[in-house]
Amino acid sequence: MTVDLQLAPKTKRAAGERCCEPVVLPDIDREQAARLAEVAKALGDPIRMQLVDVLRRHAGKVCVCELVPLFDIAQPTLSHHLKRLRAAGIVDSERQGLWAYYYVLPEALDELSAWLG
Amino acid sequence: MTVDLQLAPKTKRAAGERCCEPVVLPDIDREQAARLAEVAKALGDPIRMQLVDVLRRHAGKVCVCELVPLFDIAQPTLSHHLKRLRAAGIVDSERQGLWAYYYVLPEALDELSAWLG
DNA sequence: GCTGCAGATCGACCGTCATCGAGCCGACAC
DNA sequence: GTGTCGGCTCGATGACGGTCGATCTGCAGC
């Protein structure tokens, strides 16, 4: 008995009226939303935002030893932020002897920029 | 004696050579970086990214009761995400009787879009 | 061999966030 | 008045993220 308990008439509105026409799109590509959210989350830190800004303005490979004095954080912390940016596909690195150089991969930022219109 | 211990010649490179020319800009407007990072952090969640996408595509005020069935999360959780988006200045809300309607404030997204170029 | 340096990684601490249920409040119908 | 519904707020909890010191890895020079 009471098998229709989960099918109770919960669709009954306050007085049968609707709040607004149901024209919202039912599904928006979730995969793209997940990728864009990952890029946005990587940019969601002031230090990482400034890091990307410096690398974008320089328009070339920048040595880590030049990035450290720009921020008042320890070197391991900066390395951690660069690793997060690289995991999100925003930047990439290249080692030359002692030093490491970072540069921007424009694809991720371009996709976010295209979504913003 | 040894008063110049803190001023030791730490500038001495490995062999006197520099890793790269010091042309990185010393300071990038930190306030703007903080604002952009706040907007990006608010977008750094798949559900919030889809929420903004729905509100942008609808180009009008959307009732919360229409947003709830689009995601498999509880209604308080959706309200939490909307609150975060509103705190970041991305959306705003307006109550009409029983229902609440949310809409996009384009300024925040426009600033991020302008920075992305 | 040893020493020093640039950068990455690890472990730990602590703050913030996402999620949920429970409860509260305002508006409407009766 | 009471009941009901839509939505928000409050706690609690588990997970994630930023930061640091300490340590490790390569590399260059002695």
C-alpha cells in the first residue's frame, strides 16, 4: 500500500499559476562548463592573476628568478601557484640549465574569452 | 664587526651572468587583480558557471524555481551559489511576491572580458 | 670529490568553501 | 486567524586550498 507516496501531487502550485514561462534551456554543455570553471578557478587568486598578467604583458618566456621579487611570498608558494596554472593549461614551463622559464598558452584564456563574448 | 652580513654580495650569479633581461614590469595594479580574481573565483565552479550561462542566454530575469530542476543539488545549495555570484557582483536578484528572480549584471563579466582581451 | 644556487616537492597548519538538513520568514489562499 | 509554499539563513561537517619551513633534485663551478 501507499506505493504512490513518492508520486504525490507535488506539482500543485500555490494557486495553479506559474512563476514564469519555462523557457530556460534544459541542458548546457556540462563538459565545457567544467573546463571553463577549471580555468576560472585557476585565475581566482590575486597572485595567480598578477602572474598571468605579467607573463601576458611580457609576451615571452620569463625566468622564475624574476617573478619571485615581484610578490611578498616565499619561493615554494610561488612554485605552487605556477604549478596550479600549468595544471589548468594556462601556462607551460621550459628548463634551460639552472633556470626555468614560464610562458602563456593562449588557448585556455581564449576559450574563456570566447565564452564571455 | 660583520655589520654587512645582511648586505652580503648575494647578487652574485652563478658565473656573473643573468638568466634574462630584467624587463618584467615591477607592479601591476593590485586592486584590479583582486577584483578580477574575485570574479574569476566566483566563476570557478561548474554549477555557478552553468548558472551564469543560463542567466546570460535567457537575457532576462529567471525564477529560482526554474533553476532548481536544472541541477541535481538541493535548493539551499543552489541558493548558496546564487549568493556567491551576487556577492561577486555578477548577478542580482529581485523579489516579486513569492518568487525571486535573478539576472546578470554585465559589468563584472565585461571587466574580466576586457582584461582577457 | 665538495660547495652553492635555482627550482620543485613534501608535510603540516589553518582558513575557506561546498554540501546538507533543520529552521525561519514573508506572501498568498482559505 | 491557520495552512502552505518559495526561498533564505543558520550550523555542522567534510573537503579543498594557500602558506610556510624543510627537504630534495639538477646543474655549475671549484
